[in-house]
Amino acid sequence: MNDRRPMIIGYFPNWNSGREDAAFDINNINPNLYTHLIYAFVTLDKRTFCLKSTNEWIDIKDEGYKKFADLKTTNPKLKLMISLGGWTDSIKNKTTKYVQLVTNSKRIDTFVKSALAFLEEYNFDGLDLNWKYPNTDTDKIGFTQLIVALGNAFKPYGYLLSAAVPPTVSLIDAGYDVPVLNKNLDFINLMAYDFHGDCVADHHSPLRRRLREKNSEFNVDFAINYWIRKGMSPGKINLGIALYGKSWILSSNDIIPPAPAVQVNEEMAYYEICDAIHNKGWTVYKTSQAMGPYAVSPAIRPGRMWVGYDDPDMAIAKTNYILGKGLGGVMLWDISMDDFQGISGEGPNPITNAIIQTISQNS
């Protein structure tokens, strides 16, 4: 177990202030809950290869960056970072700009200078790289060179450098020189969720292999151990916990996972799940500590809804796992999805607080 207190890292997406059902902005953040907060996202300008705001109105004109930095007035020990990339910037748009960046040394130099200037101007403590995903030998070499260049440039200023990384073997092997990452990054944020996404209703972030599975790679324990075997120090791995569930429309009366389904109905924030359970008649089914619970809606057309998710009890189990493995801490995606309004009757942010209490009890 680590001598230092584990990190509690929360991602804050800048787009949720306009959410109709449960708007969440910087004023909703309790900075005392976290050791690190990461502002998501900043984009890579495809012409200049510099960091660029994803929404100038929110980030700059409405002073999103400044308000974020001001969280330190409440918690001076809080570390604030900015995350580059994300799904929209590096997958949805199917751009090649990240490959163009990492395969050109002059562009890397330009980017590093831009990153230093950006962190200084907006009072961030570090940069998180969220490129989904480097997946060729060329990408892997270039991404490694980028990390080394950033690490060398950041050290004199004490800036933090991290990367959000995948849990699956194929993506890890294709895109990441793990020993170099271990040497040059302060930590990685392991996105250990979304393991299941096809038309079979199943829990998307199980802690361990289930008894029915043989040699399954699609669980937290396998992903953690694989990163360690590849050369990442346990103390630099932050285990990602999703504050949302993945939902399906069932195609039969079978509800026990894996259950047949006709389609994936995407994400449900934990606060939406709490509302469904407490106000819409959904039934909760508890499982073993290998995975979290699942909830099923009353009979509706075209079929009953099924959602698998982590609740406070599962968060406690994963936190105990983190402590037992001597990992760096926990990463939460994303903090706006916890039950911040207290719909469940357990007070605001019950998953986050369960993690904090478990760490405190073992300190």
C-alpha cells in the first residue's frame, strides 16, 4: 500500500452547464472532495498545432478557466489540470491531426511551447493527454516522443503530465510504450469502463472476471494487472470509475446479464439512475462484488430498459481494491454525473463520498 494518501481525480466537462435536466457548472463543484480536477477538454488546432479552447464563450468570455482556477481559494492544495482531446476531438471527427503532430519534431516543439504558455496563462497545474487512440507503430513512436518532450519541458516548472489510457490489450499494445510512459508521466488515468457495448445487456465495468467467463480480459482486475506487467508502476495508475451506467433495451423477459437486447441505449448518469429507481419504479438487482448492480424498468414498449452501473457499495469495493493493490488512486468520469442533487436520499455525491470515506478509514 502507498504511504501517501491516494489521489481522487475528477473530470469536469465544460459542456454540462447547458444540460436541461440537471445543469452542472463550476459553481456546483465542491473542491474539497478531490485532490485533482481536470477540465475537459481543450482541442488541438489542426492548423497551428497549438492548444485551443473548445468553446470560447464558456472557457474565456464567461471565464470558465478563471472560475476553475478560483477553486483553489477554497482548497489551496487542489491540483488543476486541462485535458487535451477526448472523444469528439480525436474519434468523432476522425481527424489525422494528432498523427500529424506526433510525427513531426517541429510541430511537437510548437505544441510544447503552446502547452507551457497555456498552462501559465490560465493557471493550470498540468496537462492531461486524452488522445483516443494512437494505434499504429508510427503513432506509438510519435506519442512516446511527444510525452518525452512534454515531460522534459514541464519538469523545471513543476507542471504535472498525465494520460488517459484504455484498458484493452489490443489498444495498449498498439499505442503505448509503457516503460517510457512510466518514466515520463506523473500518472495515468485508466478508463476501465465501457467493456461491453454490443447488443447484449451486461455490466460495462466489472471489477473481476465472472465465474461464467474463461480467460476474460474485459474487467478491471485484468486491465490493472496488464498495465503493471507492461511496466507501469502501480502507484502511477489511477483506476477510472464511471459515474454512469450503460443501458440496453431488452429483447426478452430474461434480465440476468448477459441478457439478449435489441440495442444499446447509451449512457445513464448515476443521478438519472437514482431518479429511475426512486421515482419511476425501476427495480434494483444486487450482484456479487465482481460487478455492480443493475436496474430494470417496468414493462414498456419496445422492451424493458436495463442498466448496469456502479453504486456506492461497488465504489467501496473498487476503492478497497485500489488500496490493496497500492494504486495511485481513483479517477472519476465525470463529476457532473454523480447524484449531486441527493435524489437517492444518501446526500449529495454519494459515490464520491463513499470513496473518500473508504480512503479515510484506511489511512
